[in-house]
Amino acid sequence: MVKQSIVVNENNGLHARPAGAVVKIAGGFESVINIIYKQKKANAKSIMGVMSLGVREGEEITIEADGIDEEEALKRMIELVKSNFEV
């Protein structure tokens, strides 16, 4: 398992559009990918799970990946957050 923390700088946090981008990218990997925010964990492949975290702009999240392609999955998810969820 690999994980990394990062600050979300998207103006409205992880609302519908960014959550959709997360699910789209996460769905391309075999690894289990989770987002952790304030002791809550959500499957990054579930739009409802990601949105239910309620992540706001300027807040820190941790992304963890576990599986055969975990390194690439984590790298791509971090790139997505850094790009403000531009797919």
C-alpha cells in the first residue's frame, strides 16, 4: 500500500465535477483507491462516496492505493488533484 497527503485547491472542494474526475481516473486502475478526510474514508471509484466526504477548498486529503498498479494509481491521482481536477 502507498499513500500521500495533498491539499485540495479546487474552489468548491470535491463537488460533483471534481468527484466525477476522481471516479473516472480511479476506475482505470485495478488497485483499491481510497480518499481519507477527517477520519472518513471513501472508495475513489464511487462518486457518492467521494462527494460524501465533504472536502472543501484548502483542506488536506490522503490518497491511498493498494494493488498491482498502486504506484501509478497514486501518482495519477496526485497529478489530478494538483491540476484542480482537469481530466
